[in-house]
Amino acid sequence: MITRDLSPIPYSDGKISVAERAKAIMQYGSSWPADMKSQNVVERHLGRTLDNSHTLLRNIRISGADITVPLILISSQGITVLYNSPTKGIFRAQGNSWGSMNSRNGKFQAVKPNLIMRTLLITRAVETFLHEKGYNDLPLESALIMTDPGTHVDAPRPDVRVILMDGINRFANQLADGSAVMDRERRYKLVELFVQTAQKAMEPEIREPKESAINDFSQRIDSGFTETINPLKKHFNFSRQQWLVLGAIVIVEVLILVGFLMLILFTA
């Protein structure tokens, strides 16, 4: 199986710097590392069965829809939209409702986020996108994949297929044994279509700040510094360079003091 990762911050099996991890959490929430690990689980299990006639796209941003699709599997058998979740617990999926079991009374209660509705939402976004591009005859399916082995889902007639951890390999086998509806050329065109729209949607996020904005920010910092030291110039005849050196010394002294305080707190 071929994987194309279009994530703005690729997780790469956890090989990510502390700065990038912090940036991703700030942008996408505290659940981001767990969601990426969950995607790795799905990718690893599917890759054991599916050959290179299957392409898994990760974190595809649909331009115009302002939505990111976690996983799209493009195969000879069609397109499958996958929503992965590392959530642990006992749930019920019926129709488009999603409930969690209350440990006190054993009853299911509606909880947020509704993973069934989320899966339906991203599937509808992909379907709309394909129809706009003229792809109206392709089989499009969707599935919710729970990647925690301790999770159980009671699923009486859910609106989307629910796959548990131990069912991913079976799902892959069923897909591999299905009848082909697309040739290699059409699969390639579909993959490139999604990749290009994802790259286009990411352009505003990776665009560098304009030079004028940088200059304006620099001028504001310089003006603020000048306003701060002007009152002191009346009493101390220091040059600008001397003020900068003095400020640096003060900052270093403060950092040393903070370091000693932290050392005392942790060793007390």
C-alpha cells in the first residue's frame, strides 16, 4: 500500500521535535498526538494486506469546505473515507446517534463528539468535492475505525460501518477481494486531484509574512524600546548600545535567580 501524508505537521511514527509537537497541539488540540498514533495503527494494519494498487491519503484538506479528512483510501474497488478514533470505552452506534455506557446504571447516553455524525460529515464533504470535479459514478463508502483494543461498540444498524481494532485486517481482506471498478490511470488521477487540492488549501498556512509586515513589526519594537529608555536618559548619559548591554545583563541575572529558585523548590 502506498501512503501519501499531507499533514501540515507530519507525525512520522512519533519522530517529531518538541517544538513541532507543541505547535501541532496549539493548532489542533491536545488530542493531536493520540489521533496521529491512531492513524499509524490503521496504516500499519491495512499495509499488511493491501498492495500498491491501494493508496492511503492522510489528513487531506478539502479546499472550499474548510474540513480535513483524516484518511481516504483510493483502491481499484473505489473510494473509502475513514475516520479513526483512539477513544476507549463502551459505546452504541444506532442510526446517526452515538452514545457511551454509563458505568453506574449501564445505560447508554449521548456523548460528544458524535463520531457517527463526524464520519458522515467528512464523507459528505468528499462526495460533494468529487461531484464538483465530475466524478459521479465512483463507489464511495465510509467507515469509523476505533483503534483502541479495549473499545467495544454495540452497533445495531448504524449509518456508517463501525470497525473495531480486531476487525481492521478483515476489512482489508474484504477490500482486496472486491471487484475492480477503476484502472490504474484513473486511480492516479484521483490521488493527484486530492493531493493538489490539499496543497492548495495549505498555501495560506505556510505562506511567509510579507516584508512590509515584518518591517512594521520591527519599527514598533524599536519605537517601544526608545520610549522606554528616553526617561532614563535624563539621569544616565548612556548610549543606545550601552543600554542594550545593560538590559542583557539584567535579563541574565533574572534568569540565574529564577534558576536558583527552581533548584531550591525541587530539592526541598
